[in-house]
Amino acid sequence: MRRTLLLLSVFFGAAGTAHADSRYFCSADDAATRFTVEIGFKADGGHVLNHFRGGLMIKDGSVPDQFKKRVFNSSHLTNRWSNGGELRMEIYDDGGDDTSGQALNMVVMAEGEGKAFSGTYGMTVTGGSKPFTASGKVSCGSK
């Protein structure tokens, strides 16, 4: 009986570990921008999104005040991918009425093994008199 209980506890413990949800965070802080995003996927088939949030501060003075500081939620995440050490996110924010027809598009691409890895980001703010672009390195990790 003890052996059966021990085997069952090991089996269910391993099954719980094998199906743990995946949670990642990425951040950048350079001359153009500072941002942090956090994304989570369910371990079930299809890696369904179960969490996304982020914050952005653009340091460039040419960007309209509406885009100097933004907060993101899952409605801003238009594309996402997590597989085999790759993490990809596309964030789109048209801001509704408070951005006067301007929109922000940001792509984060990172890959690596283990708890810490790195990649790049690219961002544009369009719709104004002059588009703003920025790109740089991003540091990511997993929880």
C-alpha cells in the first residue's frame, strides 16, 4: 500500500511539474525608451495566453505626450509566440481617442535557454507629422 501511494504521489507530482504554466518577462532601458512586459501561457495544448501586462516610457521629446507613458494589457497584444526557447510578442496601441489618430507598434523577439536570455525590440509611433522609431536590446527571463 505504501509503495502504491508513493508511486502515485511521484506520478502526480511529475505530472504537475510537466504541465506548469510558462511566464516570461522582458525589459529594456536605453536612451530612447524604458519598458517592461510580462506574458504568461497555459501549459495546455496551444499555449493559450493567460496573462499579459506591461508599461512603457518613451524618453524622446518628439513623441506626443499621449505616448510618453503607456500601460498595456492583453487587448494590446496582437501576436505572440513561445516555443523551443523562442519568445515573440507584438504590441499594438492605437490609444483610441486620446492619441489623435496616432498608433504605437512594438515587436519583441528573444531566444535562449534557461532562466535568462536576450533579444531585440523595435518600435514605431506613426500618424503624427514625423514617425518615431526606436530599436535596441532587450533582456528577458522566465519564472
